[in-house]
Amino acid sequence: MSRVLVIGLVLLGVASSARADAGAVSAVSIQGVDPRIYLRALRPEPRALLELKRQPVDVSVAILEGHAERYLAEPSAYPRQLAPVEIELLREDETRALLEGALAAVAAKRHPRAAALIERWLDHDDARVRAAAAERFGEAGGSLAVVRELSDDPDPRVRVGACLGMGKLRSEAAVDALVQLVKDERDAERQVAALRAIGLATTAPPAGTSDPALQQAAHQAVASKARLALVVLEPKSAAVRAALDDVLARLQ
């Protein structure tokens, strides 16, 4: 079997996918695959988010309620050449991928308890999980004050996730909060993230989330507020200026 084909099989079938029933979830046997190929191929882009969006939302709810281990591949599914510590690292990666996928799925499917389910992960030890939770908390209609607080997190990934979460609230209050972050010259990366989030806030929300007429009026109000607030800004950073120009161009 060629190296390319092996990598393809790994990418298509090895990453953990959730199923409503208990048991192993590895779709393709990976016995005998070079561990270096397996480790390199699995980690860059977990497929859990896509897989969980295809599953009943109850699977994602169960994961966020603390049952992620039900949906992990059995230890015997990993290549025999892997040392126990390598398997443990992979299972940690898979658990993280399941959590990130579950956070996205409950928000995208507008589960009635989405905000509450997501909120419990906002103070997780893993910054990548906190970042995902911050973004999805806003998408689920969570508290602006809570998401705004996360934009001061020590980890830059969480600050970016919080900005995106505010943007996904798509409210005038969220735009006000994001504009204040754009004005804060101490953190150029957060400034750029806040500008991206303002652009996101001015896009139309997913269809079916509210009355079309009210939705259109709210969308126009958010866009107008964003234009008026951004057009007078003169950031010092070249990267921030470029991000600002991009958002203003799309708001014309």
C-alpha cells in the first residue's frame, strides 16, 4: 500500500467519530500503519466537528456532560508500535477534538440548553477548549459580559475565540464592546480579531433564527453602528489598519 494511500485512509477514517451507541468508533483499522504517519496525519485537522454535526445532538450533549470517553476509539485500535505514552497523547487529542466538535454542534443545532452546556467549559484548563467554548458561547446566545471577560484571557487563542463569540452575538452591544477592543493598542492580535468579529457581526444570521423583517432591521442597525464607529479609527499597527480597511470595504 502506498504511503499516500495510507495517509488518505488515516485522514478519512481514523479520527474519532461519535456514535450514539457505546463502543469503539474507529472506522478503519490502523494496525500496522507507521506511527509517525499516524501521528502526523491525525493531529492537524480533527474531523470530530464534522462527524458530530452529522450525529444526533444528544451525542454532543452527552460529551459536554462529561461522557466523551464513550466515543473514543478503544486502545486496541491504535498501532501496536505505539508506546503507552503515545497512545495517551493521542487519546488526549481525540478527547479535545470531541469536545470542540460537541461545542460546535450544540451551538449550530441551536440546542435549547446550548449556552448552559457550553458555559461549563469556559474555564477549562486547556486553552484550546476555552477558545472554542468562548466562540460557541456567543454563537449560542450567551452573555455578552461573560464573553467580553474572556477577551482578557492570558492565552491569545482564547482572546481571539472570545472576540469571535462576541461577533456571533450579532448585536449592537457586541459591536460596541468589540470597538473598544479595537481601540486598545496594547494587543494588536486582539485588535485584528475584534475587527474580524465586527465583520462577522454585520453578516446576516443563519436563516430561521428569527422573524425575517426583524432580522433585517437588526442586521442593518448593527452594520450602521459598525460603520460609524470604525470610519473614524486610525490604528497605528499596519496589520490592524489592513484589517480595518478590509472590514470597511465590506460594509460599503
